[in-house]
Amino acid sequence: MNGLLGYLTDPWQHVFMQRAFLVAAMSGIVSGVIGTHVVLRGMAFIGDAVSHAVFPGVAIAFVLHTSLVIGGAVTGLLTAIAAAVFSQNRRLKEDSVIGVFFAAAFGLGIVVLSTAPGYSGSLESFLFGQILGISDQDVTTVAVTGAVLLAAALLLHKELVAVSLDRETARALGLPVFALDLVLYALVTITVVISLQAVGNVLVLALLITPATCARLLTDRIGVMMLLAPMIGTLSAVVGLYLSYTYNLAAGGLIVLVATAVFVACWFLAPRHGLLAGLRRRRNVGPAARRPAAVGS
């Protein structure tokens, strides 16, 4: 018992781990809520695309010696707005337009990077996260930004869900579909930016998508999904950090691997939509199908 208590409390004796736990938990909560809308919309691709779009902003901010987070947020938002505008053409599919603009943004980042030969160290932390090097200011920034994102998602919850489930019906009801597209793109972009410090550019898609996908397997109710996804995201972040501290391994990678393990467990064990539940249903249907019908039925 004492060993388990020591395992749970020891990391909290270090200030850098306290900051890491706070940012990881907040990133898990925000990513779970916003990721639910992304999964409902079938837009998992946008999370990966946005993580590429913030790249030129980070590179430009490094060259100008300004905030990498602000730089990434600005270019991510500008690229997201451009994708939303051009995807209004019904001849073009949304994922195609997103691919064009976000790939272009990543290309711009590579060009900018080539002008800054001293960028390699900061690039590594951008790609793979730097959660153990987070400052008090970073914690405050993530907390305030996350609270704003959650408030916006709560305020526009019904409208965003309506557009995700049926765009044409939402438009017929008079909802501003284009404006809601912009809002969702902006929410995803800022969520990605504040999560970069936790898991890095390479893995941020997993924190945005995997918890919401797990919740999708566990429930058919959107409200419950909105609660489960941030819980799974936070659990994955905290457990991943504990494993990172114990075994001295990369925190971002372990957070994602824990989330993936939860997904695999849900895929097998989900009460209605898991593999085992499907096998049980087929097993029960088999004998019923072979049973002769009653006379006169």
C-alpha cells in the first residue's frame, strides 16, 4: 500500500511535474470536447492538417523571436479560414480543400525554416512536445485559452452538432453553416496549438481524435460522449506522465500509447459496439434463426 501511495505522490513533489500534470489534464479535457465535434463531423483529417498549418507560424515566430504559440495560432487560423472559404464550393470536397491549403502551409514552413539554421533545437520540442519544460506562464495560457474554448463549445453545442449531423437540414433551418464551419476550424486550430506542448506536432492528432473515438464506441448519446471523451483524454495524459516519470521515457509518446490502448480495449469490450458484443449477438441470433417457426405463425 505504501509503495502504491509513494508511486502516486512522488511525481507531485517536483514543480515541473506539477506543471506537466496540469497542462496534460487541461489539454486532455479540451481535446476531448473539441475532438468529439471533429469525430461527429467525420473530419479526423483536419486535426492532422491543422498541426501542419501551425508549422510556418512557429518557424516565423522563431525567426522574429516572438511567441511560438501565438505564431502557430495565427497561421493555423488563417489557413483554416482559407480552407473554410474555398470548401463552400460544392464541386470540391472539404477534405480535398483542406489538403491543398494545409499542405501549402507546411511547405511555407519548410521554406521559412531553411532561412533559420539555428532552429533545430526548438524544432525538436515543437515536433515531439516539451511538457516537462513548461513554465508557469504556459500553464496560465493553457488554462485561460482552454476555458475560452470550452465556453465557446458549450455555447454553440447544439448548432455545431446540427451542422455535423446534417448540413443541408441545418442550412434549411436558417443556421449560419459557413460561420459555424469557421468557428469549428478555429476551435480545432487553437486546441491543437495549446496541445503541442503536451505531445508535440507529430502526435497531437491522437490527443484530439483517439479519446473521442473511444467515447463514440462506448455510447450512442452525444451528451455522454462529450463527458467520456475528456475523461479518457485526461486519464491517458495522467497515466502517460506517470509512466514517463517512472521509466524515463518520452512523455508525449506514452500519452498517445495509453490513449491507443484505451481505444483497443473499447474496440474489444464496448458494451454495444465492441467486437465481443457483436460476437455475442451473432451467437444468440444463430440458434433463433435455426429454430422452426411455430405452426400457424
